Amino acid sequence: MSFEFDAESLRNLQGKLAESKNGAPLLDLSKLRPQNQQDQAKNDALAALDALGAKSVKDDSIRFEGNEIMLPAQFEGDLLAAADFITQIHEAEEEEYAFARVFKFRPMDGAAAFQRALYRVFGTVGLGKAVQTMFGKRPPQLVSVAVGPNETLQVPWGRVEMPPLNATFDLGADFDEEYGVLFQLHVRAPRKMRQRLEGFFDVVQNELETRSIYKGKAFNGAEQPEFLELTGIDESKVVYSEEVLTQLNSEVWGLIEHTETMVNLGIGLKRAVLLEGPYGTGKTLAGALTAQRAQANGWTFILARPGKDDLFEVLNTAKLYAPAVVQYEDIDVPASGGSPVQISRLLDVLDGISNKTSGVIALFTTNHVEKLQKGVMRPGRIDAIIHIGKLDQAGVEKLIKSTVKAEVLGTDIDYAAIYSQVKDFLPAFVKEATDRAVRYAVSRTNGSTNFKIETDDIVNAAIGLQRQLALMNGAKEGTQEQLTIDSILKTAIAQGAEMAVRQAHDGAIITDEDGDFDGRIRLRN
């Protein structure tokens, strides 16, 4: 069955939905008092959905056009057979069907879009409905979802009734092999509503594409993400050497800030970039600056937290909300030795985002580049390695000027002399020396602000840090035992053997000097 509209009517109906893209409802039933106006507005909205759904639903067995009743030639002379045929179609159209669509967006994003779509078309968000389960009645659900830093929104979940559509929706999730958990919308309604429902599905899709709560935002990679607060990061106080800034701009920031130009030049947007260097050089801060640039240019930024977020799930989310940047710190933990299966998965995922049009930048950091396996390091998996280390003299000068307020910084600072003392310092040590010089001056003047920080103040503070720097360089790394299949099996066998011996011999066992079970038993008299 098809419902045909003339071109002008179709443009008018589609225009009504297009005009509502800013979030204003196509109609607001709560503000329409006269019944005839309310009915007309409702009919306009439903007709608009019919027009949108007409592209997806095609059935030419019945057509509505003109002013005459036309029947197939086979029914000539037998109007009762024609009437019976129409009755069968009518009964089939009234039969309740199940319709569904899976959207390539995360479930809570879909729930928020569903709520906006209902309001956009009807000016109401539907009625939650209890669901009877084997454990009893489950009440209607409203779920709180983060939509920004310190900002939440309640969205429907589960079953929702929408009387104007004569339909019952079930909001849920579906697992996809490539992307993971996706939003799925089920609906039960008479078959005759299928065109209208396809139109509504299209409105939900449009809401997700144009007003997603995640796309173009910065958040962490949890199942229900928390948004990152980026307003406290002052880029003017961030200091790197000129070489590092050049590399960050060419390998990461340039792709984000000049996306269209890069695409037009045939430059792929996919990059896997490794930031490596000692502790305290600003690798994490480089990620924060990348998040700021991403959000300002419509890119999604996802922070994968070691020990909390699954890197592979986060990379899949990035593909859904591309163009996107994923930052994962301390890649040497999952990527160095220990678990061949985990490393193989990581390499497969990196290979999987190698398509030039995918628009996913993977930004990894490590303090121990020497621990990474060779397979991780080759171009095509890790495309660029940026070493973030000690500052050059220009970087030291910039750091001092950004740390010390201008009114207390001396006018005749010898930055070459200072650099000669701090050239082996990491940025964190340079900042500490500068802060220490200020603290010394405040103490020296009994809290007065009537002082100036001079060259000797910073040089002496740097000299005072030499001992701490030497201790840090000589300190051993903290180690954590790698759990392998062999070690797990050995532990399990030993524990099982100990338990068996204890049970068989009433605890008469021999332990070594540390109290550990040594596998022997003490014979009883």
C-alpha cells in the first residue's frame, strides 16, 4: 500500500519537521485548547511522519489517488470478491506487528534522542508504562544521564506509550560485533502504522545525528560517561619545547583544527600517536589541550582511564562518534609482555582504525617506551612517536614568566644563567624551582609583596633541588608482578594440593620457614 502526495504537499510536510530541528516542537498539544485545532495539529504531525516514512515503506497493492474507485481487471463482474479482498487487507492492516530499528549510537544517547523526537513532533514525551516480569511488576523508568559537566538529564527507559501514534515503544540495547552495545528501539503497533513509524524512526535518527549528547564532546570512556571539565586549563601556562610543539601541531592538532583542508588534500585523519618521555614532562597535559581543541572543532574526545575503562570498547565508541580522539595513558601496561592475547587484540584494533576516512586519532602515552614490543612500534600501528622531555632555554623562560607574576619578576633576569642550572631538569622540577624562589622571597620579606625575584633566587632554588633530582634518577621503578596463565595455574595447583593434604591429614603438614606449604606431610603415630 502506498500513500501518494503531490510534490507541493510533500515539501510542506517535510518542511514542518525541518523547521523543528532547533528543538521546538512541531506541535504542542498542551497549548492547543480548541479541539478542532488540536486535532488538526495532530493530523499535520502524523501526515508529516507518513511523508517521511513513504521513502522506506512501499506497497503498491492499494493506491489512493483521484476521485474514482479503481479495481484490478480480475475482479470485473465480481464485486463481492473485490470486497472480500479489501476486507482481508483491512484485517491485515489492523493486525499488531513488531517493528524495530538499531541505531549506531550508544543506548543513553538514543534514549535522549527518543525523548527529544517525541517532543519535537508532538510536544509531549509519552507515558511510561509498567512491565510485568517473572519477578513482579517493573514500574516505568526514568534514568539520569550526564549530558555535560555537572549537568544531567532524565530520559525514559523501558516501555513508553505514545497515544497519538497508537504505539507502544520499548527502549533497549543490542550488541553489535563491531561497535559493541547500540541503542535499539522496538515498537508494537497495527501494521497500517508502519509508514508512520518509519517516519518517526527517521526523526530519532536525525536527532542523534544533529544533537547527540556525546558527539563533539569530551568525556571519559565509562559505560555512562562523565564529561570532562576543560575550562580550568590555561593554555598560556602550558610550556613545551619548540620541537614538541611542532610535532604536536603536525601530528595531532593540525588534523583537528584543519580537518576539511586535510581531507581535500587527501591526508588521512587516522593517526596513532605515542607521547613518550619521563614523569613530569606534560604528556597528560598534552591530552587535555587536545581535548580542548577537539571540542572546539567538533571532534569527540574520549579519555580511557587505565584500570577503569576498556581501551577496546573506547576505541569502538570513537568509531561511532568520529571524528574522534582517544587518549590512553601508560600504554606500556597492557602492551608490554605478560599477555600475548591482550597485545594481539590491541594491535588488531589499531589496524582496524587504519582507514583514512575513519577519523580516529589514538593518543597513547608512556613513561617507558623501552618496554613496548616491536610489533606495537611499527608505522601503520604507531604512526608517530613524540618525545616530550626537557625544556630548551626558550621553554624555561616561558615557564618562568607564566609561573611568576609580572609585578614581582625582576626586569633583568639572566635566563642563560638559569638554564645552565636547570638544563637537566624536567619541566616539573623547573616549575618547582621557580615556585620555591617565590616562597623564599615571601618568607624573607615576612609576607610582603614588595620584592622582586631575581636571577640568583631561581639559580639558588635550582641548586637546592639537585639532590632531589639525583635521588629521583637513582630510585628504582615500582614493580608489579605480571599475572600469566602459567603463574595462575601454578598458584591454583599449589592451593589445591595444600587443601587436599590438610583435609587428608587433619592439618598435619610441613611448612617452610616462611610458613609456606612445601608439599610434604608429617606422619602420625
